[in-house]
Amino acid sequence: MKIARGFLKPCFAVAGIAAVVAAIVGGITSGATAAWAVPAGVALAALGFAGSVWAVSLAEKIDLRLTLPMALITYSVKLALVLTILGIVKSTVPDALMPFACGIIGGALVWLATQVVWAYKAKIPYIELESRS
């Protein structure tokens, strides 16, 4: 799994760039609230994806059969957390709800696109060859 986690650095880099661009575009188009809400949504998406990767990686170290249950558990926890955070944002800063949600969607798209490009270019063996001595 260590090789497969190699996409974390490029994904975080692209998510960081996306957050900066989102802050600038949000600030210009929708004002100060969007300038912090959109990049906060991008950051939440990036942290959610990274948390899933680390949780599944940890489960794999224990037993490979735990990876699917861990992935499902982390997905459920992330979904509940995002919905809770969206509810908090809606109740405390209603003007930030739409920019924050757009940031989450944009962050997820940027992260997944970067991960797809990385996986396409990566040289990851999909079968394990026994060493011949």
C-alpha cells in the first residue's frame, strides 16, 4: 500500500493550488465570505480523502480483509461529518453555505482527478511475481 499512497503528495499539492485559486475567485465573485468558505470546503474534502487513505492503509497492515469494512466505515463517518459541518455552517454563517458546499465539490473533483492521473501514470504491478532463486 505504500506505493499506492504515493498519490497523496500530488493530491495535496493540487488541492492547495485549488484552494488558493478558489479563495481568489470566491473573493472576487462573491466577497469575503466566499474567500474563506470555498477554500475551507476544498480543505475539508482533501482531509477527508487523506483520512480514508490512512485508515484503509492502517487496516491493511492488520489484515488485508479489513480494508473494505474500513473503507465503508470511513465513508460513513466522512458523510456524517460533512453533513454535520454543513449544518453548523448553515446555522452560524448562512451566507457561507453555498460557497462552502461548492468548495467541497470542487475539492473532491480536483482530488479525484489528480488521483486518476497519478494512477494512470504510476507503474504499480497488479500481480505479485514470486522471486526465482
